[in-house]
Amino acid sequence: MIEVGRICIKTAGRESGHYCVVLKKLDESFVLVTGPKLLTGVKRRKVNILHLKPLEHKLEIKEEASDEEVIEAYKKSGLVSKLGLKLPSAAELKEEKKLEEKKEEKKKETKKEKKK
């Protein structure tokens, strides 16, 4: 039942009760999920499948899709209104993208420093 694109509710941790989407099955016990954070409050992270309650809804997304792609899939499927979610504004999306780019730059700098 747990597959890429499946909508679930987190049942444990600080994000319990929030909707998330399965992005990738890592092994028998763990999957990669995202809300995305701007839409449901769930950050992209590794989660034990015992801490997820799968729902009947499924999004048509590719494995390890970006948060923007997941938001678009939510819109296409009509689940935003059905699940009572609030879409992020364009400014919020732009700000999130900037933060992600800064994180990528820091990772690259750290790798360069380690090589030296």
C-alpha cells in the first residue's frame, strides 16, 4: 500500500496529524516523504512506515520529485481543497527556493573545504 505518490498521515513525532506524500521507498521499513513544508508543514525526511497511515489518495509524481512538482500534483488532483490545505503564495515559494539554493551552495563549499 505504501508506494510513490501515496498520501499519508504522519502518526508519530512533532508532525503527527499532518499530511505527507511518499517520494521514495528506501527499504522495507523506511520511506522518504515530504509535505511539502509550505503546504502541510512536513519537511522532506526519512520516516518509518509504521509511523504513517496511508490514505486512499495518490498523486501522479515521479520518484524523488521536487516540492514544486508535488504542489502542482496536489493542484491537478484537486486534493488541496478536498484535504483543506492552503496553497503557499508565490512570494513564499520564491523565498523557499532561495533558501534551498543557499543550502546547496553551503554544501558545495563544505565539500571543497574537505578536499583541501
